[in-house]
Amino acid sequence: MTRLIALSLGWMITLKSRRARSERGLSQSTEVAILLGAAAAVAIVIMLFVKGYVSDRIGEVEHP
């Protein structure tokens, strides 16, 4: 009987620890995805700003 209780307790601990790890991994993956999306958005804004600035200044270079 003691062996059955120990086995049951072991399974409960194993299943509980697996669930906690997968939740933490999902949260970390979500955080990384959000940060990568934010970094991509910042890069796009910078690229559009530089493109607009160069497009405005190219007219001055061609027509001195």
C-alpha cells in the first residue's frame, strides 16, 4: 500500500512539474515574439524615415 501511495505521489509531482515548465516556455516564447515584433516595427519606421529624408534631399543634389 505504501508503494502505491509513493508511486501515485511521484506521478502527481511529475505531471505537475511538466505542466509548470510548458507554461513558462509558452510565456517566454510569447515575450520573445512580442519583442521581435516591436524590433521589426522600429526598424521599419527608421527605414521609412531614412527613405523619406533621402528622397527629399535627392532633389537638392540634382538641382544645385
